[in-house]
Amino acid sequence: MKADWRTFLVESGAELDCNLVMHYGNPGQELSVALTGNVFADLSHYGLLSAHGDDALNFLQSQFSNDLRLVDDNTSQLSAYCSPKGRMLASFRVFRRGDTYYCRIPAELLEPVLERLHIYVMQASVTLEDASEALIRMGVSGPDVVEELGAVVGALPEQNNSAIHSDDMTVIRVPGEHPRFELYLATLEMAKKVWDTLNVRCAPVGINAWKLLEIEAGLPTIYPQTVDLFVPQMANMQLVEGVSFKKGCYPGQEIVARMQYLGKLKRRMYLVRIETDAALEPGDELFECADAEQSVGRIVDAQLHPDGGYAALAVIQISSAAGGDICLQGRDGANVRFDSLPYSFED
């Protein structure tokens, strides 16, 4: 996080922990407002990996699960970086600004992904960098934010994953129950202008409120605890347009394709609620309530819900989910209740 942006956030009432905006004094209220009202958030918990050079497109195309040829000035996409065994090492959003491709990725995974990608650059004319300091990240969500954000930005992208650009910023529309946008701002002055404009009729919220919106939208995020655990289809990446089955090879492509066309998916991601006071973390195991010996699922991400307990995305065995009797720690653990995702499973 840029020092001057950090200073601005602190002066605006942000409570920070390790340069992450946790809340603005009332984290419980922020969670509630995020689900129903108009909110905006600093997104410095995401880092930015950049790629530029004559071979940037071809290089990224050879590494990621989605078809990078579809990313242009008007289109972003979700994608994944997989191990040779087809398991996701990271998930992220890709967009292009000028002649540079950016991957918006959890900050704690940026360095290991960057190091791994560097191994495969070889003689390619591509420069890979940590570009987190290049653009200020901000999220905006709510039933009225098209009007509120449009007052300072102008025209906004209308379709999910679509993008618009100016010299000062890139704006991407992302899925959500209410209109939701990610902003990438090139100057401190523009970031302050957007913040001050929104701060009149919208509420600033912290990292957990924004992560709750990601969960409710059914969008999976890979964290260090879940690296190399899930094939993309287990985390519904094919349902949120994060995988292309028509592009060329990439690490793990054969396994991902085989599961799609020849295999039978045995695990998939569900939106659940878990009534517990214990802190939930990505990677926590789930069990059939009658059998605490064999894990049948893992938490992908979880955040406190304003109605109590946690909202979570969890990859669970389909056969076990059909029984509906899933617990956090087996027979004595908190029960898992299934909610509806905002998209349907394929046949």
C-alpha cells in the first residue's frame, strides 16, 4: 500500500492491521450494510501481478486456465494457475490496461506465483512484476452505486466482467446481487476524488465485508491454506467463466479437460451457513455428522454473517451434500446448512 494512500485511509477513520483495512469502527454493522446498502472498500488485500512485452499474451496463454485472447480493453476474466496435476495454485481476475496485463490476486499468493511463473519465461519477451504499487484498488457495491459512482466516473460497464478505461482508472463490473465494481486508480488524486464523492451517501467498509460479498456471489478465492487442493471444476470455476475448454495447453490442462469430458465430478463448491462461534479458516475440514473419521469437504472461504455464524463457500463431496447432514467437526460439530448459489450447476 502506498504510504500517502495509507495516510489518507487512516485519516478517513480506517483501522488497519498489516496495511489491511479491517474496519471503520463497527465491523458488525459494516457486514450488514454490505449485503443491503451502498458501500465502498479499499482492496489492498489484493496484489497486482503485471505482464508486458511482445510475448506477454502468448506466455500467459500457455500458463492460465482461461483464454487470454478474450481479454481486451472491454473484457476482463477470472482465471486460475494450476499445477501439473490440475490443482489450482491460485485464482485471480485478469484485465488489460494499455499494453499491460494485470492479475488481481490475493496479496499473500503474489510472490509465490510470480516466482513460479519466472521459471517458465525462458527466452520469451515478457516482463513479470509485482505491480501492486502501480494502481490503487477499490471496490464499490450497492443498489444505488451506478448513480453514485457514475457521478464521478461517468459511463460504467453494464455487463459482468466488462471493463472501461481512462487515463486515471480502470473500472470492471463484477458479479453480485447488487451492482458491484472493482476500480483500479492510477493517481492518488483520482482515488481521493472517488472516495470523497462516494463518502456522501455510501459507507466505507473493511476487508471482511468485501470478502463476504465475494462469497455471496459464489466466486472462489484460493488462499495459501488451499493451494493445490482443488481442480477448477471442484470450485465451480467453469460456472463463473474461469476456464476455457477450447484453448491450447497449460499446466494441468489434460487433467482439467479429462474431468470435464470423460470423468465424473465427485466434489463441487456450495454456498453454506455454519452456526458457530469458532473462527473458520480456508482449508478447514467438513465431515458427515455421523462420521468424524473421514473428511468429505473443505472450506474455500468463510466470513462472519450479520445474521449470526458464518457464510462460507465449501467444496464438498456431491454424494455427501445430497444427504444434507454435514458438520464442521463431525458428530459434535456445528451443522452446515446449504444456501442457494447465484448460479446453477450444469447437468
